[in-house]
Amino acid sequence: MIAVRGVSVQFGGLAALSDLDFAVPRGTVKAVIGPNGAGKTTLFNVISGIQAPTSGSVLLDGEDITSRPPHERVRRGLARTFQNLQVFSGMSVLENVVVGMHARLHAGVFSALLRLPSGRREEASARHRARALLGRVGLAGKADLPVSALSFGDLKIVEIARALASEPTVLLLDEPTAGLPASEASRVAEVIRAINTEGVTVLLVEHNMRVVMSVSHDILVLNFGRRIAEGDPASVRAHPDVITAYLGADIEAAHCA
Amino acid sequence: MDPSLLLQLAFGGITTGSIYALVALGFNVVFKSTDAINFAQGEWVMAGGMMAAWIHQQFGWPLLTLLPLAVICVALLGLVSERLSVYPLSRPSPMAVTLVTIGIAIATKAMVMLLLGKQPMSLPSFSGVEPIRVGGASLQPQALWIVGLLIATMVGVHLFFERTLLGRAMKAAAADREAAALVGINVARTVMWCFVIAAGTGALAGIIITPITLTSFTAGTVLGFKGFSAAMLGGLGNLRGALAGGLLLGLLESFAAAFISSKYKDAVAFVVLLLLLFFRPAGLFGRSQVQKI
Amino acid sequence: MHAQISTTTYRALAILWVLLIALPWITPNNYWLNLATLWLTNVLLVASLNLLMGYSGQISLAHGAFYGIGAYVSGVLAAKYGVSPWIGLPLALAATGLVAFAVGWPTLRLRGHYLAMATLGFNAIASVLFVEWRDWTGGPNGLVNIPPYTLFGVKLDSDRAFYFLALAAVGVALVLLLNLLDSRIGRALRALSTAEVGAECMGVNVHRYKILVFVVSAMLAALAGCLYAHHNAFVSPESFDFLVSTMLVVMVALGGTGNWWGAFLGALIYTLLPELLRSFGDLELLVYGVSLVVVLLFFPRGLGGALDLLCERIASRFRARESNIHAAGAAANRARPDS
């Protein structure tokens, strides 16, 4: 489970996050919603380690990981996707997913230089596992295509597969359905549910309220870097502060209900 | 400690430091608009000095005509270089622009060598060679010209960026290309002007130092590097930093040569550079926003 | 942006090496043989920098210095202390690796083009030291009397003998490099050179890998230096100055940054151009400068990249022709009455 305690992030005079406190219980799906500029991506950057908080701490399964660099957090079971994609261009879809396994593979410089059989075997089994993962998210047929050949929507799913490849206990999904048509979005929602059923804790940033309502156990609402509401979908939807800050979502949510 | 010796070293340091400051200025101006390191800067300094020296040699024109003429010629060279090699870049990433300036630097050096010859050349001092005695130390009159022109240039550049429309447009474009473009600023044009200013100020530096040190087609490289170190010392992109960094570097070199060893004098600028990178990459006035991974 | 290593790459390299082994019997005289030897050393140099520029996106302006440290360490140990060049080799590599580590560790932690600046400074300092530490390096006049490599008592100082030594050494180094690039580590390098943040968040220790690339790159340059020192029998500081470092950057860009075969092309240009322009001596510099700009503007993937595109076009035309043939065959089959 992942927890954030008293986290603040200051960019010069701008407070992107102010004294934020929350936790995601193990095995649940928590959605973070809020208007643009509310600090959601900053929050993800703090949790994944790209952004150091001005104050506060991040805990993963009780361990304080605030000072740990991102690659070490992956080793401890934290994985994420990116709002604007951080796919590795020039590589195939399969290879992108195999990169996700980097922390779980062991072949080192020596093994690489001499092409030791143990390293080659490890590579072969990694590719096999990656292909299976792509099959689970419905991209098996595109595994050997270069990433430049895939649509934005497909690439978002590639990123999810890649994050899963690191065998995470906590998965951060940054706007996984942004830019996707409704059919694709519900497919992503299914994938998220399936991942969660297998025991992975999920924290997601989303604007699509239908997806949020259908997958989350719990919702956190941010505005101006502060928490303005937290709780189960029904109570959040009715919360006056949320309605004030996020009128559009309220109308959409009313249609969803 | 003999105070007149210290004074003498200080004079020497400020003189060379002023040149470094002018070169640093050029680096900063290009860096601000493109995030790239302009390798041609040193060659423009050399071109200015060489051109002035050559014209003087061929036509014997007075210095007050030579100075603006050579500056304008090299500024034009900067303009043409930018139009031919930076402007057409489809993706002007910092790495691409940096590489292109390497090409410009090499080509400029080669052209000067081919057109103006390999012989070292010189210019007469602007106002005679009679040293001025100040507090037991002697000061070359050329040094006063150097410092004077440095101050005039710094003030001029400052006013340009603060008071003129073009200057403010350039500042805007440097801060945020897209936003500037959205308000109607021709961003590509501002990059061109940056190159023009860098070439012009570089040429000026080259001309005013030539009476003291000779110039030849190889003189640009080391001068460029030292100017770059000065720019880093002051904080890349920071105009005030160019002044401070240049003068400080000049003084450090001067004193190191006297108190440590003159053999390693040329290494001072680079030791400073490395130390900066290891401990304070932002330099003296740069924002400490150099992100660590 | 960077090479996709596959079995084809290994095979092509093997074929090239077989052809190169036959070279001494094909060339009319030793002039071409020496040129080929020079080319081999340059391939190593350009490939070393290509590795760095292609896989970490950083420019180094100190590869001339690393080349020099390799040459001087091995050369001084052999010429002044009688150390066998075979022992000098690993020592030179280790020394260069250590220096590269010291320069790279603090600078590669920073985002931005700070390595270019640090290496610029470092090369300048190295040049001064090559001159000033006369007791070891022989000063501006250079280091003389560097003995050649010997194998089983035989001195490898003839043109042919040294050619084979260079062929073997460079061949082994390139295969090791290919192995590195075609591994989990190579994949991590490719990842971090395209999306650094993404790579870091996938578990790649970006800082450590950048340093690895820089150190390996420096050591390859040092290997070239060792070969050079023990063949030339003499080294002097100008061979390792900033101009050399800049030229190497130009060659990498000309060949195509990150392009495997681009390094071979860049080295070819670097080796042949001075020869071709011998009669126009002074034009050499101008040609380099203008070609760099031309290549950057019109062949952003370098000449290696342009070649790749050409091969792709030819390959796709073959594929189109094949599918046309197949289509025609299928149509003919349909038209033919069944017997």
C-alpha cells in the first residue's frame, strides 16, 4: 500500500501541492480527480520519485521511500504510466515491455560482453513473458511492430503492459484513457479491474468519470494542490466542494448514475 | 606582499578578464535563445581581430573606421552563418544547434586562414604605447580602451534588451518560444539577431585585444574556451554573470600565473570549469535549478 | 536514432572482417595497407564516441584526450620503464577508465549538456599536462622510442604484422561492443537515450548507465591510443588536442549518430579526406566544416542513415516486385483451366 504524509511541493512561488495526506489501502483502486492544474501529475511525480517534495514523505508498505531514486522504487514494487507517454521510440512494442522487466532481470555487464548462455536464456524467457503480457492486454498481434506504428490509444495500453512487466505491487496510472474513444476506454477499465483482481494496488489519475466510477473503490479529489474531498464514489459525487470545483464532472456523473 | 605587484596583476587580470567577459556575453546571448553552446564564438573573436588587422595592413585606414567596419563585417558573417546553417534546421534541438556551430566554427577558421593567410597580424594600440603609472604599477592605455568598451557594450546590450522592442521580443522568445510566437514575435528572427549580437560583440573583443596580443587564425579556439568558462562561472545565460565571470576568471588567471606557475596558466580556466561543474554548475548568478536526476 | 543490433549485424561484420583479412594480398602496395590500419584505429575511435553520443545523447569533447591517455600510459610504461605493451594495455585502459569515471560521475548527474563542457575543460587540461609533465611524456617534442608489440619473440612492427594485430584487436573490441549493445544493458541504454524519465521509472539506473557508457567509450578510445603508440613508435601532444576531439564529433555526426555502420563511414572519411586533399592541403579544414553543416541540414541521420534509407527503399522495391510476381502467379493460376 502507498501513503503520502504531509507532502508539499513548491515551484518558486507556486504551491503545486500543499500538505497532502492520504493512503491507498492494499489491493484497492483509488482514483485521483480534480480540475486541470490541481496537482495530480505533480503528485504522481513525487510518488514515483521524479520530483522531490519540498516537505513531507512517501511511504511504500510502511517503508519511507522519499529519498529513494525512481529506479529503486521500481525494485520495491512501484510502477507507473505517463500522461504524455514515455515510450521508447526506435524499439518494438515487445522490447518496450521487456524494458519494464529491467529491474527483475539480472544479466550484468560481464554476462552481456561474453554473451553467456545464462544471460541469453534469461532474455528468451523475458521475451516470452512479455509476449504473454501483451496478449493479456489484447496487443499480441502488434508485439513486433515498431512503436511508431501504433495509435496513441494503443501506446497507452503498451505503457500499462510495460508497467505490469515489472511485477508491481502498486501501479500508478496517469490518465490511462486520455485521448481514447469510449470503446477503448472501457477496455482499459476492464484491464484495470483485471489487474486489481490479481492483487495489485492501483492509484489512477483520470478525467473520464465513467471509468472512475466503474473501477474505483475510493476517490481523492484535489484542487489547487489540496485535498478537498475523499471517500467512496457516491459520497464524493454528492460532496458540495467537489460540485463547486468540478461542475462538469457532476453533470456527467449525474448522467452516469 | 608588494602592493604594486598586486596592483599590476590586478590590471592584467581585469584587462584579459574584460575580453573574457565580452566573449562570455556572446555565449550567453546564443544560449538564452537556443539552449545551445556556440562553438563559433571564439572564431568570431578571432575573425574580428584578423579582419581589422588585415584591413589596416592593406589600406592603412584609421582605427576609428576599422573598428565599426570589422565589427559589422563579422556581425554579417554571424548573420549569414545563422541563416545558412541554423535557420534551415528542421529540428533545432540544443544538440543539433551545438553541432552546427561546430561546423560554423571550423568553416570560419578555415576561411580566415584561406583568405587572410596564416601569418600572425597585429594592430597598433588605439592611443599609443606609453604606459600610465598608477600606484607603482603600469597600465597600458589599450587596457583602458578595453575596459571602457566593455562597459559601453554591457550597458548597450542591457539597454537593448530592456528598452528596445526587438530586445524585449528576444527576451520573450528566449523565455518561451511558443508563447512568444503566439503573440506575434518572429522567433526564428530573434535567433538570427542573437547570432548577430554574439558575432558583433565577439568581433569587438577580438579587435581591442589585438594590439596587446597578436592575432592569427588559431587564436580563436583557446579564447573561445576561456570565454566559455567565464560564461559558466557567471552562470550560463546570465548577462551580469558574463561580466562577473569574465573579470573573475581574468583575475584568477593572472594571480595563478604569478603565485602558482605560469606554465599552468592556460589550465586555470579549465580547472575552474571542472570545479564549477562538480560543485556549482549554475555558476555565480545562475539559478540553482540545475536538476539532478 | 541508434543501431538495432541483430544477427545481420554480426554476420555483416564477420563478412567484412574476412574481406579485410584478405586485404594484404589484394593491395598493390603498403601505402593502402597502412591506410587500412589507420582506418581500423579510427573506426575504434569513432565507434567509441558514437557509442556515447548515440546511446546517451551526450557530446564528449575529450575523446582526443582519452586517445592520448591510452597512448601515453602504455607508451611511457614501455619506453621508460620497460613494461611489456601487453601489460601496458590493460593498465592504460584502467587508467583511462578511472579518469573518465572521475570526470563523468559528477557531471552525468546533471540534466543538460554539461558533459560537453566538462570534457572540453578536461581535454584542455590534459593537453597542458601532456606538454608540462616532460619527465614522463617528453614534453612538446613528444615521446620517442616506443617499442612495438611482440608475439612469441617476434616484433609486430612490420606493416603487415601490425595490420593483423590491429584487425584482431579492433575486431574483438567491436564484437564485445555488439554483445554489450545486444543485451539487457544495451536495451536499457536505448531506452534511456529515447525517454530518460521513462527508463528511470522502469527501473533503469540512468546515472549508473550513463557513466558505464562514458567509461566504456573512453576505454575504447584508449585502446586505439595503445595501438597507435606502439605502431607509430612516437607520440606527441598535438595528436590528442581539442581539434582531434572536435573532428571525432564531426565524424560521428557525419556517419550518423548512433548508427553502427556510420562509425565505419565516419572513420573512412576521417582517414581518406586528408589523403584526398593532400594537394589542396589548406582546404581540408573548410571541407570538414562545410560538410558537417551540409550533413546536419540534409542528412540528419548522417551518411549512415542515408545509406540505411537507401537500403530500405531497395528492399521495399524488391518486396513490391515479389508481391507483384506472387499476384501475377495467383492470377495466372486462376485463369488456367483446372485439369
